[in-house]
Amino acid sequence: MTTNNIKGRVKAFFARAYNDRALGEEDDIFALGFGNSLFAMQLVEFVEREFGIELEDEDLDIRHFTTIGSIAGLVERKRTVARR
């Protein structure tokens, strides 16, 4: 799976959650007011289910979830570790 594929899936998740609002890859969803604690939990669950990864406590740093790009980076790192 490519980085663009990961970003596309994350973008689609946000579009469904926010009535097709287009977000840029580096837009901070929390600073823009789109994120709250419930949404953060839904986002974590989506990432685990959608990409077949298990997030550990150290992965749950808010910095990993603020932008589409940061989420894609987290997914890529977790998938790389899982393949080893």
C-alpha cells in the first residue's frame, strides 16, 4: 500500500465524518475544530481496523493524529514494523 493510498483512505474517512469537507494533507484537524475526544477514539479505531495495525500506548500521541500526513506516517511506520 502506497502513502497516497493511505492518505486517500484517511481523507475519505474525514469526508464521511464531516459532510465532504475537503481537508489538506497538513491541515490540523484539532486546531480547525474538527476533533474532540470522542472523534479521536473513533479515529484510532478506524486506523486500526482500516489498516490492520494495532496501536500501542506510545502511538497514541496526539501529534500522530493531527493531520492526514501525520496519520499516514504513523500507519507506514506501524506496517513496516509489523513486516519485520
